[in-house]
Amino acid sequence: MGAEKLEVLFQERIDANEKIEPRDYMPEEYRQHLIRQMSQHAHSEVIGMQPEGNWITRAPSLRAKKILLAKVQDEAGHGLYIYSATETLGVTRDELISRLHQGKAKYASIFNYPALTWADMGAIGWLVDGAAITNQVSLQKTSYGPYSRSMVKICKEESFHQRQGYEIIAAMAKGTSEQKEMAQDALNRFWWPSLMMFGPHDSDSPRTGNAMKWKIKRESNDVLRQRFIDKTVSQAELIGLTIPDPDLKWNEERGSYDFGEIDWDEFWSVVKGGGPCNLKRLNHHKKAHNDGAWVRKAAAAYAKKHLNK
Amino acid sequence: MCSKGPFLEEDIAQTNLGLDLLGQAEALLTYAAKLEDKGRTADDLVYKRPERDFYNFMLTEQPNTDFAFAVVRQYIMALYLDKVYETLSKVDDETLSGIASKALKEIDYHKSHLGMWVTRLGDGTQESHERVQTAFNELWMFVGELYEEDELDLKMQHSGYAISGDEMKSYLFSEISSSLAKATLSIPESVYMTTGSKKGIHTEYLGYLLTEMQYLQRAYPDANW
């Protein structure tokens, strides 16, 4: 069968909402798009362990410590599912990690912002995981089978994460004046970067066209961002915190909130490496990977010796 | 170790071990606070005691110098805890025997997981062999505390809540010897065994661990989290 005919059949399957599985025909651009998006997603989970990992030793109660540690462990698990799902596209985890280290693969820019206070553990769970869930719920319907199934599994855990974060920030918002100040400050710092997590406006998002056609992406950046804002505003009000956007206003006609313009210069500068923690995050990952090289070699050498016996 | 593991699967596994230990500590401290009956909570015991009131073994406060140190430290502790929980799982006190029975299942897994790493590292590459041997050599001086006895230990032995120091020593040495032999490693040369944690004496590492751990509770004593 000719390539053109295969592509027509492929698109017909996509249009009929069939899932594409690893051994099925897929156009090379579809495969490359998925590798790029899924590896970026997996790297985000793993790099995302750092800002919260940074607070495990300082968690203020045994309960908080256990929950945070379990949460960061979940992120590692999510990274693992998605790396494995990405490997079904014919690329190895080692290659993906090497692309990350070479700066050829990205991860979510939000993790390039520092986690400065305990309230940030609240804001990250509530806002960052909240934004991630909004995106991932939509991705449960993505056309690539292994990616879709990993999203279903991940969404179950993410909703627990969001509740965990909200619980932290809610407790602080009704705590001492210092705690309340920390909670508001965390919201102030994480609000706009969380909105940036959905990516550029649809009009400025060059890859959205194909991704929508192939149903890798099911809803656009702007639609998802609006959904996140609409559900989050009342959560902030409920605990007495103020969203740091003077232009935020309920629009009766649209049934949605209007909101202020995102600072896209900041977005692009952080994407391109200018965030406060870009270098630190990547160096931490490289160091852990390099420090672990002798352990991986030892495990491989041991397995080889004992396989041959 | 979390976010610092040699690969993701092991990062997750090491975090599991940490979560188990945290859960065991919480259960024991909650019960200790209840028995003490002075209105303190498990968190008070963790976050508000000064350094000299901590009686943890010095072995447990030694740093993660590299993966081998983390493995060896936790492996030796898993052997010790296995015996402790086995004994406590049979005592009359139902709370304690309940905590110990649950913990015993977890610690069995720690023993096997960490024991496998001792074997793999010892019998892996030249580098891993040297690193894990170094970890055993440098941590060996802290093993003596695990079978040291003070008056409280003797009282506990008397009521069946602990095994004797001699029994613990011979169990630890026999387990460690066979595991080292399997890993092609040598038993460290006999060294002076350090002592003091039962009197609240520590290495300098504990102070930093506590400073970090207790920071929020100390900086904001009136706050609830």
C-alpha cells in the first residue's frame, strides 16, 4: 500500500476516534510529534520532583512529610509511565534523557521558578497540579493508545495532589498573619506562571494545527487555560485569597472570567533558559544521573556475570 | 535520595523505604507520646526536642556520601530492625505488637532489597566493589551501638521486650558475614566501636538534620500547618 493511501486510512481511523497502537501505521510526523510532546511531559514530571523535593526535609509535620514524599514519588512514577509509553515509539529512555541534558528537549517552564516557602508546596499542588490536571484530563482522549492510558492512570493520582496542595494553602490562609501572608505571596508568584503552563495563545501556537488534526491534542491552549481559571477563582475566594489580576472579572455573557494579559516576554525568556532555576534544575538532574552511572554499570555487570553462569 | 536516585525505578524504591520508616516512626512516637501522658504529640517529639534528647543510633544520622553508603547504612539498620520488630511482635502490649507486626513485613522487604544491592555492588564492577567496601569500612564503627546494653535494655530483656546484646551481635555478624561473602566483600577490620547515642551523644551530622527538619516549627511556634 502506498504511503498516501496509508495516511488517508490513518486519518480515517483518527476521525473515527480509534486509538493508534505502537505497531499500527503512523505518519513519521505523528510519531515525532508524540515523541517530542510525551518526552517533554515525562521530563516535566521528573524535573518537577525538585521544587517539592527541596521541601521534604523541612515539612512541618510527620503527616505533611509523608504526604509530600509520597507525592514526589508519584511524580517519579508518572515520569516512568510516560517514558515507557514514549519508548513504544521506538526511542529509548537513555536517548530521551540525553536530549534533555543537551538542551534539545524541554520540560514545563513552571519548574524553573523557585519554591521559597512552605506555602509554595500548597500553591504548587493547588495551581501547578491543578493546571496539569486540566491539561491531562483532556489528554485522556488523546489518539495514541499508550499515552492515553498513562493519562488515565496519572489523572487519578493528580487529583489527590491537587487536594493535598489546596489543603496546605487553605490551612495557612486561615492560620497566623505570617502564614496568611506566605499563602498570598505564593499565590501571587505562582498564578501567572500557572496560566503560562497552557502555552501560547492559540493564534501563536504553531504546532496546534497538526496536533488537533491528529487528535493528539483534543482542546486548544486557550480553552484549557480558561477552564482552569474558571474553576480556580472560586477556590481562591473560598479561602480568602486574592488572585493577583486586577483585570479578572466575571463575564456574564461568556459565562467565564475575563482576565489580564499574560507577560509573554517572561514566558519566552523562561522557556529559553532565563528562569531563576533553569540551570539548577538541569544540573541537579545531570548530577543525579552522572552520580548514578557507576550504580547502573554495576547492576548491568552483575546481571551479565550471573546470566552467563 | 528522592530525585537523586541512580535511575527512576530505584528512586521510587528508595522513597518507599523512606515512607515505611516514616510510618513506623510516626506509629511508635504517637504511642510513646500517649504513654508519656504529658499532652505532647508525635510531632512535638520530632520537632521540639533538642539534639541531646534524641537517642537515635549514630549510624542512622550518617550522610548519603554516595549510593553505597546509603545502601549499607540502611541494610545494617534493616537487619537490626528486623530482629527488634520480630521480638516486639510477640509482646503482650497489643499496640506495640501490632505496630511491630506491620513493620516486620515492611522491613523484610527492606532487607531483601538492600541485601540485593550489597550483592550487586560488591560483585558488580571494580568501582562498585571498592565503593561498597569503603562504605562498610567507614560505617563499621557505628555497628557496636546496635548491640550495646544499658539498664533500660536489661529491663526490657527481662520482660521479653528485647533480645540480649550478645544475641543481637551474633545475629548481626552472622547475617553480615554471609552477605559480604556472597558479595565478594570482606568483613571490615576490627575497629573501635563508638558509643553514646543512648545518652544523647551524636556525630555532628545530627545537628544539621534537626536544624533543617525543625525549622518551620521553631520559626513559627504558634502556627498550625
